[in-house]
Amino acid sequence: MFQDGRELVPVEIKSASTFSFSQLKGLDRFKKTSNAVRKSFLVYNGENRKLSDNTTVINFTSVNSIFDENESFPQPSHRTAE
């Protein structure tokens, strides 16, 4: 986790190479406890994607882009039940 101005930005790291919405449970739980969270990141060994709830799922090789405000990520995909 890091602070970006007044916002907290949680980052969770997983070893998986395939994405599953169940991997977001920890981030979702944390976001419910704080009004200071506007975006979050899940780092894993798969493809980059942007979800509709301001969560960005990124490959570990792109982790530096978390700190680059101008980084371009894929368009949001809407979260649905698995």
C-alpha cells in the first residue's frame, strides 16, 4: 500500500498466472473499510486489464507503471460473478 495525496492505494500481489475475480477478495474487503481508497492494483503473472471499479490487474513486469500517472491500461471490463 502507498499513499497518493489523501488517497490510499492498496496493492496485492498474487503468484497466479490466470486471473480470477476471487483474487480480489482482500482488496474488496480493504476498500470497504476506508473511504480514502479510489483505486487499487492486483499484481500477478498474467495480462493487464482495467476493471470497472478502478482496480487495475497488471503483470508483475509492469509494476513500475503503478507509479506512472500517464500509463495507459486496457479499457475497463465490467466485473461479473464467476
